[in-house]
Amino acid sequence: MSVLSSLKKALRPGASQNFPNDLESLWMPFSANKHFKKNPRIISRAKGMYYYTPSGDQILDGVAGLWCCNAGHTREPIVEAIKKQAEELDFAPAFNMCHPKSFELSSKLSQMAPGGFNHVFFGNSGSEAVESALKIALSYWREKGQESKKILIGRNRGYHGTNFGGVSVGGIEKNRAQFNKFLPEVYHLSDTHNLKKNAFSKGQPDWGEELADELDTMIEKHRSENIAAVIVEPVAGSTGVLIPPKNYLNKIKRKCVENNILLIFDEVITGFGRLGKSFASEYFDITPDLICLAKGINSGTVPMGAVLVQDEIYNAFMNKDEKMIDLFHGYTYSAHPLACAASLAALKLYKEEGLFERASELSKYWEDGIHSLKGIKNIIDIRNLGLIGAVELEPMDGKPTRRAYNVLCEAFVNQKTLLRVTGDIIALSPPLIIEKNQIDQLIENLKTTLQQTE
Ligand SMILES: Cc1ncc(COP(=O)(O)O)c(C=O)c1O
């Protein structure tokens, strides 16, 4: 019997029947396709803090889908806004034309951001937000007549999506290794992760501020007149939750200002309440020049990405003949009406329910919960900030990533819990609506999973 027909047979009465006919045709992204197709984990419905499988199992969502459903799942005001928008205006061309909600949303996002971000450029994903920010940074210097400023500086273990620019400035070798050449003039700072110095730190680690001084060495070597921008995630998520050491980000910012280098914060996961504030920039009280957003922008409901742009940068593009295009970049679906409507509804919901403040209030309970796992076999580090957490596991001998992958599968099948794993690290980032008893349940399910997984 095929996996699919045995799954169909296992359907409980009343459970969803909308099964795909064929698993083979789909090439799933960032997935172990062969293993998945033998052991499919299919999600067919969601509500609030839970996913549901076609056979009716309720799955506790420990990662807000993929760090994006900050308001929880299928929230009525967002669903209604999308439905209404689809009836009213399905699509509007984005080039030299626009629709009212795109302006409304860009104003709202500007108001939420720390000072000076009065302009917003829209794309459809975190990767496109990064790509747009890198292009804006490079072309800004050309607009200013400083064409030599072409070097981009990223960080090891940085993740900035999967487009060519993002992979170039990102610091994950595996994301480059399958392909060929990338952007030529890119250098990487060291990452700030250090188990010897910082294991089991609660919140921001004490050690590591000095790693920011590497930027001085790079500037000395490549000279500031050749460096366009530094891009970092304020808290790196997809490479295993790397919390910035105390004062590290401030130092990076100061050095960028002193050397006339743009600073880009990739806030694709830290935006929209994850740290208890609208943006990490606000949480750390650091104002970069460009901020990349996506995911929580509309609680993960319709693909959308955005770049917040400081006045100084936007204005540099506005001194041309007014009938000429100012930036040769954009997407058919930039500021798509459905994405904008969903975002406006999500931002309203975040505010009405005080979800960012809620994340802040819960963060201590969250910290205590996740650190209570210390001592369980194979755990070599636990870290947290806001409503983000990570548990790092000792890799299996000769089989890096296998242990965490087993935990992912075990947690889903036997503990009815959705986790995210990256390398041998389990990452957690629940919807901001999580209740304390659900935090307890999540930690308990993870504990049982870790105890039962080799
Ligand atoms: C910091 C960061 N930047 C960019 C991206 C890419 O976003 P997307 O997958 O929407 O392209 C991600 C995705 O997790 C991310 O965490």
C-alpha cells in the first residue's frame, strides 16, 4: 500500500479529505524530500496556536509557522480583510501606477519605525527585501557620485534569504556550495557564537563585543571609500538563534557612522513584536539606514517583503528629471493588494491585542521555561531573547544535523508539536498569542522528545 493510501485510510471520520493525489510531483524547498515522502508530515488546517493534520491531530505551533504567524493562525480580521480585498481589487500594476492601500500601509510602517524611515519599498519575501536593500545601498553611493563604494560586508552564519545577493552576503557555506559564482566583492565578519564563553547565557551574552572590532580591520584593509554597506541580522534566527553580545550592535553602528558606511538590519524575523517591540532596532535602540522586513508584516498570510528606507537615501534618488525612473528595480507583485490588506489588518490586530507588549511580558516566563531544559541529555547550550529560544544539541558522531532532524520528526509525530531545526539546533519562536500553559506544554513536549530521541 502506498504511503498516501495508508494515510487516507487512517483518516478519522469528519477529518479533512482534501488530500493530494501525488507526493512525488512536488520538490519541497530546503527539505529532505526522499525521507519526507516516505514519512509525510502534512498540515491541512490551522487555528490560533494550532495546526491540524488531515487525520485530525492537533499540533502545537512552536515556531509561528516559519517565524511568521505572529498573530496566530487564521485570525478572523485578517482573513476577512483578504476576502474583502480579493472581491474589491485583485491586482493593480505596481509600476507607475498604484492602489490606495499601498500608500496607507507604507505610512503605517513608517510611523511604526524609529525616526527617519519615511519611505518603504515593497517586495514579496524576505529574500526580495534583502535583494532590494542591497541594490538600494549600492545604487545610493552611485547616485552620490561615490562609485567606488561597492564592497558589501556580511557575517558568517548570517542568513539573508536565498537570492544571489542574499546568499553572497549570508554566511552559510552550504547555501553557496551547490551553485557557482556569487557577488564578487563581499567579505564576512566572524559570527558571535561561542559555546566556550557564552553557553547557557540568558538573554544577551556578556562576551563578544570585541568581535565588532573586526570591522576596523576590514575597513583598514579595504578602505571605507570602497565599502558600501554592512548587513546583519540583529538576532540571527535561521542559523540557530545567535543572540548579539551586549554592546556588539552599538559598536557596529558606531563604526559604520564613523566610516560613512550604510548599516542594513535584516529584521525579517525580529520585526513585528518578536522581541517585544515593533522592531529590533527599537529594542536595541539602534537606528540603521535600511531595515528589511517580511514574515510578521502580515502575520505570514500573503507573501510580502519590504525595505524601510531613511529620508537621506530616498532623497538621493529624487534629483533626476521627474519623468525618469529613479530606481531600476521592482516586482510585478510589489505591494500586492491582498498582501497590503492583510498587513493593514495584522498591524491593527497586533495593536488592538497589545501583542508586542504581550511578547515582552512573557519573555521572562519563556526564558525560565526554556532554560529549565538544562541537564537533559545531548543539550550543549540554551539561549533566548524576547519570544525566541534555541536548544543546541551535541551532533551525532559523523552525522551532523541528524540528531536535530530526528527531534523534529519525533516531536511532530509523537508529541504533536511543530519545531524548527537548523543544523543541530532546535529553534523556537511561537505566535505572540501563546498562553503560559501552552509555553509549559511546548517545553514539556520538547523535553519528552529529547529524552526519547537518540
Ligand atoms: C533574517 C532573514 N532574512 C531573510 C530571510 C528570507 O526570507 P524568505 O524566506 O521570505 O525569502 C529569512 C528567512 O527566514 C530570514 O530569517
